Amino acid sequence: MIKLLSVADIVTLLNAMLGFLALLFVFSYQLNLAASLILLGLLADGLDGMIARRLGTGQIGRYIEPIADMISLSVSPLALIYIVYYDSFSPKFSVHLIFGFVLVFSLVCSVIRLSSFPLLKQEQFFVGLPTSASAIFLVVASYLRPVIWVILPVIVILSLAMISSIPFPKPRLKVNLITTVFIVAAMILDGMYFNIAPLLLLAGLIVYIVIGPFYLYRKKKKGQQNRTYS
């Protein structure tokens, strides 16, 4: 079976291991370390794609990646945000029920998103919001800790965006490098300097989610106009 793996697949397995370790640290209440491991998983997820484009994937690469992403980009961030807010819940059962329902809904949307990704894969854009975007939001929320009633609707919106047919651009190398700098800064600085690193990461995420689909729409419209005039 080892012969079926490529270099990119090994990085994908690293992504899965980081996600699992993050889960262990969540259960141990070492939440900042868990958040850092999830962010490292995000970097590994981006790296395996770059390596795959250069060197190709193994025969089981397309099957490994959704499983790895499920662990590191969905289950671990959802477990993290649950533990972060668990102690702040009111004793009312209804709050626990609503929060649990929202997290389960997000998990289901992630399963749908990741399992359908190979079928809907496009060269220039993502169909639906990437699961990594939701993971970034959950990790940033674990640093900033806004009130629970702000978190819940955002999680629902991001979950619906994941299973939507809205196109989101695939970031180019320069954008990926900037994102990497923000992620590394969030891991190193943690909550220092008034949470500047997580806030920058959140700002970049908002710009991508809001501006990305409009950018693709304008690009598509401009391309149609150029074909009409040519």
C-alpha cells in the first residue's frame, strides 16, 4: 500500500496527524496549542496541493485528502470552538442544544462539501466556500471569543456557503504567501498585541468571502465582452 502514496499524499497524511493531535490537545484543554496545530494543518493542506501540481498525486491521493481535511479542517475546529464556549454557557439546556445543533449542521455540510469536491473540481475556482475558510474562522473565534450569539449565525452562514454553488476564486501564489504570513503570525503571537494577528487573518477571510465571488463575476463578464468584440 505504501507504494500507492506520493510525496503530496505524505503531506496530506501529515495534515491528518496534525488534526488528530489538535483534537487530543482540545480534550486536554490546551486550546492555544490545539489552535496552532489546526493552523499548521491548514498550511499542510495548502502545501500538498502545491506539491501535487508539481509532482502529481498517488493512486489513493484523491481518497486520502477528504478524510484528512475532515479531521483537521472540520472536526478539530468544531471541537475547539465547542470547548472554548462550553464554560461560558448558561445552565439552560436550550443553549447547549442550539449550539450542538449548529455544530452538527456545520459538520454535515463539511462532509457534503469534502465528499463532493472531486466531482465538482474546477481549475480556476472553487464551487462553494472551501472548508479551510470555515476552519480559519473557528480558530480566529477561539482567539477573539466574541459572544456566542454572534458566533452561531456566522457558523450557519459559512456552512451554507460550503454546500452552495457560489464560485470562490482559487488564491494565487502571492495571496497564499500573505495568508501564510498571517497564519504563522497568529501561531507565534497568539493573543498578544490586542489580537492583531488573528484580526488580520479575520480581515483577510472577510475580504475573500465577500469580494471573491464578485471578482469572479466581473472577470467572467469581462471575458464574455472581449469574446463579443473579437
